[in-house]
Amino acid sequence: MDREYLFKYAPAIIVCAAVLLQYNLFVTPERLEQTHREILTEVAQVYITKSEFGNMKDQIMDINKKVDKIYDTLITERSSDGIN
């Protein structure tokens, strides 16, 4: 490399390096891990897991079965009393 070539492009290289460092365009592994943990805690607060969803779905199905049994019981009671 020629010294003139180096001196010619040195200011541009320094400005580019300064911009990259100033705006944090490169992420360190520690910062990436911290951001990952923040995302995981936020997701855990807002969303439920697949197993929790399955349990909730089972509970809703049980509630629906019980409501259907109550409805059937009311219908048979009303029909045996002669109402409708």
C-alpha cells in the first residue's frame, strides 16, 4: 500500500469507524443476551404456554359438557311438567 493512498482515504475510514461506534451498529454478545432475556420476560407476561392453553381448553370443554347436562336436565323437567 502506498502512503499517499492511505493518507487519501484515512479521513473517510475514521469517519466511518466513528459512525459505527457512535450509533452502536454492532451488538456485543452481552447486550444481545440482555435483549433476549427482556423479550422472553415480556412474552412470558403477555402470552401463555402451549400446555397452559391445552389445560384451559380442557377446562372449557368440561364446562361446556356440564352446561349441556344442565340444559338437558331443564328441558326434560319442563317437558315432564307439561310446559312447552
